[in-house]
Amino acid sequence: MWFSKTQKEVLEELNVNPAVGLTSKEAETRLERYGPNKLKGKPKKSLVSLFFAQLNDMLIYVLLSAAAITMIIGEFVDAIIILLVVILNALIGVVQEYKAEKAIEALQKMTTPKSLVRRDGEIKEISSEQIVPGDIVIIDAGRFIPADLRLIESVNLQIEESALTGESVPTDKDANALYKDPKTPIGDQSNMAFMSTLATYGRGEGVVVGTAMNTEIGKIAKILDEDTEQMTPLQKRLEELGKTLGFIAIGICILIFAISLFQKRDLFEMFLTAISLAVAAIPEGLAAIVAIVLALGVTKMSKINAIVKKLPAVETLGAVNIICSDKTGTLTQNKMTVVKYYTFSNLKEVSSTETSIVASKDETELIKTLVLCSDATYENGEGTGDPTEIALIGFGNKYNLIKGELNSKNKRVAENPFDSDRKLMSTLNEEGNGYRVHTKGAIDNILKISSHALINGKIVPLTEEVRFAYLKAAEEMSNNALRVLGAAFKDTDKILAPGEMEKDLTVIGIVGMIDPPRFEVKDSIREAKRAGITPVMITGDHQNTAVAIAKELEIAESIEQSITGSEIDEMSDEEFAEKINNYKVFARVSPEHKVKIVKAFKSQGNIVSMTGDGVNDAPSLKNADIGVAMGITGTDVSKGASDMILTDDNFTTIVHAIEEGRNIYNNIKKSVIFLLSCNLGEVLTVFASILFFWPVPLLPTQILWINLITDSLPAIALGIDPGDKDVMKKKPRNPKESFFAQGAGIRAIIGGTLIGLLTLAAFYFGLSEYGYTLGSTHIPEDVLTYARTMSFVVLAGSQLFYSLSIRHSTKSILQIGLLSNMYLIGAIIVGFILQFGVISIPVLAKAFNVHNLSLGDWGLVMVFALIPLIVNEIIKSFMRLKENEE
């Protein structure tokens, strides 16, 4: 721990003289030993390995087996269709995964290309990749820090570390500071400078103590490089479903053979029948349909400013019940702002919207001093320099006290720069025929060097009563987590030396500033809470500041609901996980703490979303169930590690995305239940015919046609069903909840049973027209073909009509609106046209072993096809009555 060692100890350990630096030869030797100062990433997977990884799925294994068997028995068309489905599904997965992981590349881009170092006694500019431990690095304002440094010299040095620590204000650095506590947070290590942070003020020197992966940024890179990929709730459900269907298909095949042996049927014929049953049991288009629905969801979400990088993340959003949000830049504006000011007996709040505000004489003098005693610039909403000073200049602009105008009227002639010991800064400016000292800094230090106070435009002696009033006002501001800054002045008729400026001053007042919350966030947090989602703040900032913002945003109610990083370190992982639900604010945390917090929430069965924009957020973004990065203020690293990027940096968009995610999951569930209902109908039809020694009503080719064409179109249309308006009035679904929860399984069984029975009924009526029954033997081939055509059309038609009833579990078609999903209406019409084409066009009719029906039979099959829809609508009406009674 370099921060706990003195400069002398560090220099001796690294064997370097700070006045000379390393020799070129020694630098070369160390470069060979430690390697270039460049972050490393794990080897990229090839496209071929990505492709085969997509095939590692039970459902895919069963499909591939079915394809192989159909090819062996000469059904090449069936085999090709199955293989096309498998390949399409794998390609969609490869494209998404290939785009996904860019975090390490982004981290590598963040390293600064050139740095100033002292080597061979001379200051040289070299590539940052050539820097080695022991190098003496020269720091000045505006330069990025190229490696982790132990500071050996600092003069008013301030470093902006928000991307690493989450703090919105630059950190004062002190090379002489020493920290013996080994758990000192990164944000408090004032004697250290870290790779990829930015020096904003002052100058300094530091000795390199860590390069490449041995830096704090390197630690983040290692975390990002860990294989933390976990399946989303949807992927888990589909994998379970795939295994179940796979085992069902295998079980059915074994059962068929057992029955066939008992009934002494033709084994080859039964082998073909078993294949048809396996095909019937597995919804071949399911994997592709889910991928298509998710892809359409991604497109829809991009229109509400949410760019989803990984398809399953769309669905994961719907199950989110914890939103862990970074404070700086996500919940707040990442812009220091003066929100209160105090002149004697006069405390006022600064309007966030008003401009050209008229100030009293005391207020004008306060603002004038703060603006003139600043080095920053702020024009057209853009500022350069210290964020605190930018805030002061912005404060002046609201009162028409513009820095440029004041500077030209009150030219600066001398100054006493800010010093971390004095905690003061003073400038000497022209004022009328003389000069005026303007001083800003810590109010207690200002009161020590002041002898007078400005009260109601008059300079009066500074009494204990007045002094106490200022300190009390400052304390109240501090308790509200405001950063307090005092101001004072002194008139003089001559140019003073810096050491003479800060004596016998007249105190004017104080200002309180903070990084304020985003305007729209409060309403979004309320909406999230109504939807059963708990918002949580995670920040590297101080506890009081974080709690104050959390209270204002209604995330937390008291400081008891907050915990710091050092307090987290004192708990075991198990103890922390048990207590995690007691906390709403996590302050002064490191990147490792953020990951620990996310993992603790997940261990309690939560689905966790983490939002953030800094480098320090990247590991937790990757470990969360869904990582959400800010598109405007976010670093490339956070975007690379995330699953979703908000293009408008608006917390509200997360809530809208969650709503969209819930609807998308519901739509996928509708598609799955619809497909399984249809497949159950097919299985019952074929299985019953074998069990009772009847002719098989459906051929494998016909089943495959219905599964891949007639079923798939309505399934896709159900996948883009308009969202339920009441979806955000419900709690997030349990991620362990199966597709068949809340009565969906019973509905699937009822629907599938009806479809199967009606298909058999149609087959029976087709045979009876020619004087045969289901138990007849030696049925002519043309009669079988006609009866199979009847069952083929009823199966397709009943499934197409049934899709209308699947749109909602309790609401009727009329309540939802018959034409509110025109894609579904279109899918049903196209399905019937295709079905009519298959039995009417001679080439297709021959391929599918069917032929045209009479007008009377068309009427009969349509009546049969409508029955499952009508029955399901009647069941839903009873369910609505039951709900109303409750």
C-alpha cells in the first residue's frame, strides 16, 4: 500500500533518484520486466466458436437429431427446413454476441498517448506505453495521469477523479500526506494519483508505482475480463422448456415403439410415426420466433432512447425489481451549482429557472467578490476550470454580474493563489481610484482574518454575535450536504504583496453549493416505486452528500438507511447479503464495493439493474443482471460493459424501458403458450390414433408445415402485441416463475386438448363421408388423403383462430379490440391463404399429400376451427366474473 509509505520509503523501494529519474538503460530493463503500460484483454472468440456455442442447447440437439433421422429416411425437404431454423437461430445469437464486449478496448483507448517524465536528469515527452515503475512523472493542469503514482511533490494540485471514484469535485492532492489505515478509500488517498484521471489545477510530480494491469484502472479491467456471463430469466425458462420438450419427445418415441410392438404394427411405419410425433412435440420455430420478437423489441426500444446491445436484456428489464444507480451524472447533473447564499440575517435560495435576478447591495458585493476571485470561464453553458469556480461564475450570470464585464472593469493586478493549508484564494483588483482585495475560501478561516462585516451596505465591526451567526448559517448548509464557501473583501489605495492581502478583511457572506438532482428524476423514482421497483443509490461521494440527495429524491428517509464502503469491509459477504435490504444509499464506495453490492442484492433473489456512466461503474454494470450506461456523459468503458445505453442520459427512460421489457416478456409468453397449445393438439391427435389403432390423421410433412409456417406467423404477431396499459401497476414478476404460472399452463392444456379432439373429429367426418370409420381397415389411399386434408385444415384453422384468444388471460377479444393488433389479423388471413394454396395448387397438394375440399366441407372445417376460440372466450368470461366477486 503505497499511500501508507513515506516518499523516501517509496523512492528507496523503487530505487530511483527523483532529481535524475531512471536512466534510459534502466527504463529499458524495467520495460522488459513489467511489460508495456497497456491494458490487456482476454483473447477474442472466433466467429466459428461463437457459432457452435449457440448450438449448445437441448432444444437444438433434439432438432438436429430430428434433421439427421429425416435425412436418413429420405425426407430431405423436412431436414433442410429444420436445419435452416437451427442456423437462423444461431446466426442471430452470433451477431449479438460479436457486438457485445467492447469494454476492454474502450479502457485501452483511455490511456493518454504522451507523458512528461524525468529520465537521465532531463524532462522528456514519451509515449505512455513506455512508462515503467520508478519513472518520475511531471504533472501540470490539463494532463491525464498515465499510471498510478505516489506523489512526491504537489503545489495546489487538484485532480478530477469522478470517472474513477464518482466524486463530482476535483480532489485536493497533498504529497506529504500519509495514511496508515490499509482500508483508506481511493477517494481519500490524497498522496496518490491514478491512471486516466485528469489534473485540473496546480502542478506536481509523482513516482510510478503501478502500470498497466497493476493500476486501479487495471483492477477494473480484470473484473471486466472475468467470465461473469449468466443466463437471463428468459434463457433459463427456454432452456428448461427445451429440456422438458426434448425428454417428452424421446419419451413419446419410446412409448410409440412399445405400443407398436404390443400391437404388432409395421415397425418402419411406426418409426415414421414416432418421428412425426417428435416433430409435433417440439415447436421448431420457437427459438427463431423468440429471437425475432426480441429483435423487434430492441428496435422499438431504440425509439424511446434505449439502445439494447444484447437481445435477452430486453426481457430481463421486465423482471427488474432493484435499480442501483450511480449518483454523479445519473441522478444528479454532474455540475456544481450554488443553491443557497447568506448575507447577515438574510438566507436565500437560488432559483433554478430564473435569470436576471435583482440583488441587494450586500448580495451584489458577495457575488462580485466570488466571481472576480475565480480563474474559471463559463460561456454559453460551457465552463472550463475548477467546477466550484464555474458554479460561482454561473451564479453571477443569474444576477447579471458577468465575469468578462467585471474583469474588464476591475482589472486584476495581483493575487495570492489557493493553498490547501490556508484554504483561501485572494485577488487584488482595481476598484474606482484604488484597489480591492477579494478573498474566497473556508468560512472559519475567513472569520479568523476578518475584523469587520458588511451588513445592510455598511461596514461594521465583527462582533462575536455576528461571527456566530455566520458559523451557524454555514453549519446548517453543511448539514444539508452543501459545500460552503465564504467571501470577504478589503479596500486599499496601493498594490499589496500576497502576504499582506489576507488581513483585516470585511466578511460579506457565504454560499452553499451542491451537484443538484436532475429535474425529471424524482417523478421517475415515484413511478418505479409504484411498479414495485426499489431505487438504490451507489456513489463514491461522501455519506452526508449522498443521503441529502437521496432524501430529496425520496430514495431514502434517514441516514440509518445508508452505509459506507469502510463499513461494508467490516462485514462478511454472508452478513452483508443478509442486511443488504436495509440500505438504500451506499456511499464512499470503490468499484469492488459496487460489485459486492450488486452480488449481495442478487443473492437475495433480486433481478438487479445497475446504472452508471464512469469507469468505476463498469465492473458493476457487467455483474448486474442488466447494466445501463449513459450515452451522453458515459465513458466508452461503461458503454462497453453495459447491456443497454440511454441515448438521452435520462433516468426516466429506464422506467419506460422496464415497462417495455415487461410487455415484451408477456408477449413472448403468449407466443410460447400459443405454440405449445398448438403442438399439444398435434401430439394428442397422433398419439390417440396410435393408441386406439386408428390411421394416423397427420403426416410429418403436414405437421412441419403447420409448425414452421401456419403457427409461426401468429406467434410473431403475438410477440409484437400492443402493451398492456396496466403493466406498471403490477409488481415485477418472480424471475423463478415459469411460463405456465398464473393459469397459463391450464389454458394451454385446454386449448391443446380442444384442438386435438377437433382435428380427430374432422378426420372422422372425412372418413365417414366415404362410409368408413376410425376403426376401419383397408381404407383406400384417396379416402385417407381426403380425411387427412380435413384434419390438416381444421388443425391449421383452429390454431389461427385460437391465437386471437391468447392475447390476454382474462380480457375478451372485444375488450382488447379485435383490430388493435393488425399484424395478428394479417397473420391469420395470410395463414388461411397459404393453407388454401397448399390444398388447391396441384404441385403443393402433391408434395403435402392433400387435395381440395368441397364447399360443404370448408363450412364444416370452419365451424370446427372456431370452437377452441369460442370455448376459451367463455372460460375467460367466468374468470372475469370471479375476479369481480373478489
